[in-house]
Amino acid sequence: MKLYSITTMILMCATLGACAQAPKIIAHRGAWKNTQAPQNSIASLQKAIEQGVWGSEFDVHLTKDNTLVVCHDQDFYGIDIATATYEELLTKTHPNGEKIPTAEAYLREGLKQKNTRLIFEIKSNKLGVDRTLEATEMCYKLVKKLKAEKEIVFIAFSYPACLKLRELDAKVKIQYLNGDKTPEQLKQDRIYGLDYNAGVLKKNTQYVEQAKKLGIKTNVWTVNTEEDMQYFIQQGVDYITTDQPELLKQILKK
Ligand code: MG
């Protein structure tokens, strides 16, 4: 009987991935969708922290006058970030009254606690790869200055940015976003994490298992429906990045 139970359990684990560790939740651009906080605002970060998610993601751009600011789009309410000064950006506000956060202010807020990690996306700069690499170096120096290496995971669409980070630091955590590198290629370049679009991982169903064998972390974005959440839980990804952290939390509790 005992043997039967163990065999059944092993079979269940094999078929359902039931023994795999549950994925960790990353709130995409903070927790904003169900909280009314603007995306990438300090308020959305605070909401994510209040929810106790594993990580909270945010996007960082470089202004013309070398200030790192937190915003997803290339523009902040109509002002083009790459070609504007920080002062110019301060003329606009989020609907909750916040100004555009600097990356430093955002990190300092996040670092008041240790429970929720900060998932730091370095945005590609529209002025070209050289400017993206300058931004990358500045982002890294900022994290270093705040002694925050352990609380941060860097993510980027720019592969040169990922390689630059690895050149700057052998240990810092980096996940590549663009979906066009195999787990083997990432391993070769010592990029020990992939953070791919859900469609890429559904098309390349072997990636998660391959990555696991190679010691590469797997993260998927942006997973917002219950059906997709269940799919990636079964796939055994390490992290799920979502606009709906509340929903994913509920599903993982079941
Ligand atoms: Mg992002």
C-alpha cells in the first residue's frame, strides 16, 4: 500500500509537475491594475510590497541630461524622455500627483524592506545602442552605490546591455527579455536567466526544461489570465510576471 502511494505520487509529480516548486510572483510595473496606482509609480511599488509579492518590476530610461527615471513608455505624458531633461519631465505628473520617480528614489523606497525584490528593467534607448550601454553602466553603478546587488534582478531586451552587465559584474542577476536566444546561448554568455514572452515559451515548449538542466532561471511575461497562469505553473517556470498579482496569488493558494 505504502509502495503504491509513493509510486502514485511520483507519477503525479511527473505528469502534473505537482512537485515542482510553485512559481514566484512578480508584479509587472508594480501592482497597479487592481489598485488604481499608476504604473511604475512609487505608489504601485508600495502596493506590490504590501501584497508581499516576491518581486516588483519597473522600467528605467535615461534622460538627455543623464538622469535615470522610472517609466515604461518612451515618453512621460507626451514628453520624450531620451531627448528631454529631467527638469522638463517634472512639468508633468501622474494622476495620483506623483512626479516621474528617479531610479534612485524608486530603489531607495524599495530597499526600505527586504521581502520584495526589485526587478530592474533597463530600457533600450531610442538614440542607439551606445546610449543604451551608457544607461546600463549608470544603472549598475546606482545599484552598486546603494549596495543593492542582492535585492536586484536586472532585465533587458538589449543583449549588448546584458553582456555589458556581465562584463561589469560576474555575479549580478540578469534575465534576457527578447526571446531570441536559446538557453544554451544564454548559458554560454553566462546570462543565467531568461524572461520571455508567454508566446515564445508556448512555441518553444522545450525551453523551460532545457533551461532548468543548464541552471538558467525561467521567467515569463505578461501572464494575466487564469488559463495561462495554470499553463505556466504546470510548465514549472521559476517566476511569473503579471499585471494581476492578486489573481495569481489566489490560484497558487488553491
Ligand atoms: Mg518592463
